[in-house]
Amino acid sequence: MSLLRRLESSGNKRPPSERSLLSSSRESPARKEAYSDLMRRIQNRLLNELDPTLDISKADEVRQTIRELLDQILQQENIILSRAERQRLFEHIAAEILGFGPLQPLLEDDSITEIMVNGPYQVYIERGGKIYKTNIKFEDDEHVMRIIERIVAPLGRRVDESSPYVDARLPDGSRVNIVIPPISLNGPTITIRKFFRIPLTADDLVRLGSITPEALMYLEAAVKARLNILVAGGTGSGKTTLLNILSGFIPNDERIITIENAAELQLQQEHVVRLESRPPNIEGKGEITIRQLVINSLRMRPDRIIVGEVRGGEALDMLQAMNTGHEGSMTTLHSNSPRDALSRLETMCLMAGMDLPVRAIREQIASAIDVIVFTQRMRDGSRKVVSVSEITGMEGDVIQMMDIFVFEHSGYREGKVHGRLKPTGLRSKYMDRFRAAGIFLPPSVFGIGVNAR
């Protein structure tokens, strides 16, 4: 079938007054509206003209076809556009067909870390830890739904009234959460946590002031000495980014199993097996949970298990894995403080459905978790590690913790949070394990002899 169909012969001419609306240098509201109408009309006609059998995976060929069709339609309708306006219209239509419509320029902007679509007429972004409203708008709810379908269709996921929310990911790995009516009263809602094209490194964290070299040296030693690490913090505080960097310290000769709801970790080691949970199908069957994957991973001969985030009963299975020979495992969870992280972990273990006494669960936690790293998003939008603590055991029914590093605030000036993650002067209880792994940390890492408290 030919890529070009027979173009409509009549009924598409615009009067000269409309053709000249796009020629002025200033964009008045009337001109913007005229331009939007023009884009919608040409886009709809071009979509009708495109061959439905066109292979959109061949992006260069499709773009060339779109350009040819666009030039032909503009010529037939006697619409005069400047070169910049013609290119803008072409990119808009190409994004609708090959990309994610109005969201495409936001996805291509590396300075944007989060995109939030609250229905068709409100699109917000996060840049530098701050939220800003954009002037980007969708045509209507149906337009947003077309973009949603383009996101979920390649993944075999579905979004409809029977399943009105879903977690998905874009081809570049960005994490997407989608909620549609009747659950969302604002209309179709999309939240995209963007994926770093070039992953942040440990040096980047130090340069950005998220962590100090001393604390990073300690955490690197903890990973190499196979301590079990729990990264805790609030939403958007940098937990997954930190987990990804810590996993980079794992030696390349170990077998690593990663388990996630939506694959985000970017491990650079060679021997990595990535597992991802799966929601139920349209018949309510076929669901694979994080907990099932954790249990299954124990049969896969892992040296380390990395769970992207624990949210429920899988916490108990994760603790069991840490206590049964899979030392050096890591995971994250949401919490307000390191102490709250232990409480949440305890609650999630109870969600496993086992009738276990609370003390038994706390003993499991105290035995399994070695280090808790707490991250926080500051009021200026920056993400920082605010404490690094070690679990020292049980005293009665209470799990004991010892802070190794604590962030000390020194003020808020010129819109920036000032402070530094400082050692408390207490030496790690795992020094013997560090030495056994051939790691010798100088006393200065712990602030001993240098501003010891």
C-alpha cells in the first residue's frame, strides 16, 4: 500500500485572513488559539493520510513521510508559515505519532526530574527540587488517554475503568504512575519520575553536597564487607539513586539478583539477574508479587539480593534472606526517620500473615539489618543523606541504634540549606568485618581525633 493516500479534493481552504494569523512576530492570545486550531486540524488530517501499516519503529522513515505529507497539506490549503513555525508544527506532529505528544519536549529536557500531569490542562515539572507549572496543555481527556495508551501498550499493561491505575515505565526506564477516572477526579493523571540518561556517580553525590567523602568511604566499606543495608527516606528523597550508587560498590565477581516493581536500578556489574513484578491480567490472574520473587530468588543461587523497595509482607522474606547467608543485601523503604523505618519494617512483617510475636520480629530485624542510611529532601529541593546508623542489637524489647554520621544544620540562607553530614566520633562496631574484608578505615573517617564529640 502506498504511503500517500489520495488527498481530499475540496473543503479545506482557509480564508486569507486566517492564513496571515501566523505571520506576525508577537503571539497574541488570538494568534495562539489560531495556531492551536491549525495544529489540531492539520494533525488530524495528516493522521488520516498516513498509511496505518507504517512501521513506526523506523523513526527516520516515518519522520520523512510526515514531513512530505505536511508540506503537501500546507501547499494544498495555501497556508503560509515561517520556517520556524513549520518546523515547530512538524516536531509537534512527529511527537504525537512517534513520541509522547506534549510531554516529549519535557522528557528530552535533562534538567527536569519529574513530570506531573493533572488532567489535560495542568502540567507541572520538578527542576532542581522545585515544582513549577508549565504552559503545556493537552486538547482534552481523550488526548491524554491516547498518550497513556502509547505508554502502557508496549508493556502489555492496561488502564481502564476496571483497572484505573498502573505503574509502568517508558523505553528509557523512566518510572510512570497513571491514574484515570473514576479514581482521578481531575481527569487522567500521569506522574513520571525521569530516568537519568547518564547515571549519577558517587563523585556526583559528593560534588552536589548530598554526602561527604568520609560517609561515602564508610558506606563503600560496608558494601564490600557485606553488611546488610536499609536505605530509608521520604518520597523523592533520593533513596533509589543512593541504592543504585551503593550497588556499584559490589565486586564484579558476585551474582546479584535485583527485584523491583518497575525496573529502575542501573547495575554495571556483569553477573546481574533482573526480576520485575507483574500485575494481574484482565481476568485477575497471573499476578507475580515482590514477595513471590524474593522467595523464588533464594533458589537462584544469589550472592546478594537487592529489592528496589519493600512495601508489604515481602519484608519478612527479605529479612529471612539476610539472615540465611545472603549477606550484603540491600533494600529501601519509605519512612520519616531511622527509628520509624524499624517500626515500618516491623509492621510490614506483620502484614505477611504469620502469627509471630513482636519480639521475634524485632529480633529478626536486629539480626538482619546492619546499617540504616536515611535520606531527606530539604526545603530548598536538595537531597541529602542526613544520618547513617548501625543496629547494635536488642535491649529488652527495644532495637538499639548507634549514629555514625548525623547531618548538622547551620542555617537557611539565600534559599539554600547549609550544613554538613558529620561523624559523631563513635567507631563502627563492624571494624573487625572491615578488616576481614581487607578494608582499613582511618580513624579520621569516624571523627576520632578530628572534632570528635
